[in-house]
Amino acid sequence: MAAVRGSEMSWEERERLEAQADLFSIVYTVEALEKAWVRDTITADQYTDMCRRLIGQFKTVEHMIDGLSVPDFIARYELSCPAAQHRLLEIGVPATVEYSRGGDTSAGELPRAVAETVQHFITSMDALKLGMVAVDQIQPLLNDLLAAITRIPSLPPNFAAKVKTRQWLTTLHAMRAADQLDEAQVRQCLFDLESGYNDFHRSLQSS
């Protein structure tokens, strides 16, 4: 019986060590990715796709290192990764989404960008109305919405829908994947999305 317990402990310890190794790899990969983006050695599409994938992996791994927070993990092993900390712990979306002003969208691509933005607004609102309130259900939808809306050149960086969507993504990023928005949060998020959708339509009519 003691041997079985020892084997179980060995397996658990091995799982924790593997999770820490995965976290180490993700953190340093994001750090390198951020530097590549700043130095313009990677395209915007390549950066965005890789960053989103790594952020998703990070959200899964961060809760597998039992009893140790990510900041504590970084401090314990003296990791030098300021860019990765900002991207993974504070923002939770790629820099192309965080800072984009939509200036790269050509006139020919604009109708598609507008259609995609409308689609993502509707999909996000419908998801909340259907009870999809877990973080891992709603966060990808809001990510897609923010990515779409930032491609509209006429919308300023402080456009209310952009600001509110970023705020919700920051809130969701601080939660666990399996956590759920409570009733008040769902109501507020739905209100913000509906207000943003109406503002977006008004901005198109006036442009």
C-alpha cells in the first residue's frame, strides 16, 4: 500500500514538474515573440496567430502548477520576461489587437471587416443569451470581436465599444477558464455589447 502511495506521489510530482516546464517554455516563447514583433521580423498575421495560441496554452497551464502563482513562479526562477508578463498577466490579447487602430484595412477589405464586426457582436450577444457564460466560452468571442472592430479605420482608439471590450477581456483574463460570469456580470456585459453594437451602427451611418 505504501508503494502505491509513493507511486501516486511520484506521478503527481512529475505532472507538476511537467506543467512548470510547459509554463517556462510558454513564457520564454512569448518573450521571444514580442521581441520579434517589435523588431519587425515577423508579420502581423504570424504574430497574432502565434500569440493567441500561446495565450490559450498559458490559460490552461497556469492552473496546473498547484500552490504556485505565475508571478511567484517567475520570481522563484528569476526569469527575465517583462514583455511576456505584460502580454500574459496584464493584457491577455496580442499587441496587434491591443494597439490596432484599423489603419491597415484597405477600402476593398472594409465591407468584409464591417460584416465580420457585426457578426461577432451578434454572436457574442447570442452566446450570453443562451447561457454561455464560462470564461472559456465567452473570452474567444470577445477576442474575435475586438480583433474585428479594431480593423475599422473610422473608429478611434477610444471608441466606447473598443474600450469596453478590452475591459471585459481584462476581467476574463484574470479568471480561470472554468469560472463563470455571475448574473450581474452577464447583464452588464450584454448591456455593453448592445450599446456598442448600436454605437457601431450609428458610426457607420455618419461616416
